[in-house]
Amino acid sequence: MFDRNDLLRNGKLRNVRFAKQGNDSVRTNDIKATDYTSSDHDPSHQYDPNAVGNAHFQTLGGQKKISSRAAVFPEVSFSHISLPATVFDWKREGPTAKMATMTFQLHGHVEISTQDNKILRRNPGVFLIPPDTGDVVFKTTAPANELIGVSLSSRLFATILPDYKTYSMMGQSSKLDVVSLQPLLAFVVSACNLNNPHSQMVDTLETVADGVARSLLIACFGQGMSVMPLIERVRKYVSENYTDPTLSVTKTAEHENVSVRTVQLALQEADTNFTSLVRRARTEAALELRKSQPSLTLVEIGDRCGFGSVSSLRRALKVYEEVKSSGVDPE
């Protein structure tokens, strides 16, 4: 939930606790670290207050103590937080703005809001802050509150829930099977409480952490959504945009919020390539136009289907017919 990029680097685990004594209006930079350990820092390393630099506490009630423990991997991070009745702003800037974060209310009561109202909710006490959501306000109202945060990179989130916006079609009052989530949440807590694990354990935990984050996201917000594999999403995007003369693998990757290399690997696994997908979509559209509107010229058909020239249209039609007549998929 906090932006810890300066200290919580990829593939490392960190455990941090914070405590504050003073008035009710504080900033996180005033919070003193009472305990700080890490897997690759000298124990005498001085605490850097920027570890929670994007959180601004408006109020900090009761005992004025916050305990936060975290496990951070390249694409997934976990946090386990205990805090009193509190109001704080989370400034989602830079890399933080691109993350998707789920928050689980284990004990107490939490309310989460944003100006753009993008937060998704499931009862009891589960929230999803999607990528590119604005600043977030957290308000915990019980004397003692316990929360779990699970953050995913925008790339990983997009591969799991590409159509998360359709969640609005579900009844947000629908209740979760909390019991089924308990083993997954128990792993999150355990990972956050590890101290100085060796590198081999970190590598193993990274794989498991990705799977746990994926399972939690689908269990909480995947119902009623189209969890479509990337290759199928690429095919769908091409089929809907083949008339665009600037259609490219880069443009497709940007739309899917993944890297060009990720798209290329998905195409490779499907034994095809981007050029073939686009050519097939345009060729089949051209064949359909020629059949449904025989009065159209090749120039008109080519323009409507995204071909750059009549010669490229003719060549594509010829190849398509030859390959299809041989009994092989034209793609």
C-alpha cells in the first residue's frame, strides 16, 4: 500500500515497523522506525523515512502506533499492517500509479475512497484499486485495525483481468466465500513476517507469491469477467482494428498494457506472428466485402480493409487461396 521503491527493491523481502508519539496530525516522515531489518543491508543501516514517502497521515489516534511488514517481489508485493483509528492519503504517483492493489480488512473497519471513484468492492471488506487510479484516502475507524495489501504490476494485472471494468455489471453486494481465501491470506502474512531469507528461498517465494496474488484477484474480482488469454486478446484487438493502417505490435502491446516482447512470446507460443494475424484479418474482410458487395473495386476494398495498395491486396488474396486450398490454416 505504500510506495517503498527506494528501499524495497526487486526480489527482496523487507520487514519494517513504525511508531509515532505526538499529536494527531502527522506526516509519515515524522514516524520513527522502531525496527528495520533486510536481507541485504547492514543491521546498522539507518532508516530512510522515504520508505513510506507517499503516505500522508491526517490523523493518527489511540496509541499512535503503526506496524507494517512487507514482502516485495518484482511484480507482486505484500503488506501486513496494524494501525489504530487513522485517516491517511496515499499519493499514487510515478510507478505507484500503475500498480493494482487489493486491500483485505482482517479486523476492524476500513473505508477507502478516491475522487475518480474507480475502486471496486466486495463484501466483506475487500477492495481493488485498479491501475491509473488517482490519490486514495484510507480511513480506519476501529480502535485496532488489521489490513493486508496485495499489489500487482500493471503488466501482471492486465494478463489476469483484462476486462476488469465489466465488474460493474456484477452486484457489488455479493459476498465472498471468505473461508476459501484464508489459506492465501495466511501465506501473505507468513511471507511478510520472514526475516532475512536466503536467495534460494526468495526465488521460490517469488513464484508462489505471483500465484497467490493471481488466485486472490480472480477469486475476489474475476467472477463474471472474461479472463481471456493474451493471445486471444491480441486476436480480438486485431480483428477489431485491422482497418487501421498504423496497426502494429507496439500499438497492440500498449493497448494490452504489456511489453512488445510479451506479445511476441504469446504469438510465438501460438505458432504465428503479428503480420500473419493482421494479413489474415484483412484478407478475410476483403473476401467478405467482395462477396457481399461485388460492385466494389479492388481499390475500394483495399482502402476499407487496411491494405496499403491494390498489389498488396492481390498478393494477400492469392496467398490465402493457395494456402487454404492446400488444407492448411491460412494464418
